Amino acid sequence: MAHPHGQQRDIARRLQQRLLTDLHSSLGITLLHPGDRAGQAAFSSWGWQNMGEVVGLPGPIDPCVLTLSVEGRPPARP
């Protein structure tokens, strides 16, 4: 979680880029509440793709799976 800061724009995007780069990852995966439209819009603007919902996890909701291919091409859908 990255709290907004008036002087530092795009801090969450920069944090996620740094995390993936430092780990030499070619793919990032995150789960979001399906009702989190603002979060989904933010991740989408950074290049993340919504791959659908994960069904069967414990809890009252089925989270959305978003992926980011660091190499710039979308991952293959199963």
C-alpha cells in the first residue's frame, strides 16, 4: 500500500516497477477486490491486465487476478 503524497506522484507505480526490477521478475501478479474500481483503473493504467476472478479461495469474495508482463507482452491465458 502506498499512501498518496502531494510532492511525489506515481509512487505506487514506481514502487511496483522497482520491486519487479530488483527481483528480476518477468511477471507480476496481484489480487484485487472485484469492486475496487479505482484500484483496477490504476493497475490498468500501469499496463496490468485483468485475467478474471479466482474462484474457490477462502473468504466471501472471488478476487480479480491482474498480471503484468515486464517484457511488455501479455502472458498467455490458460
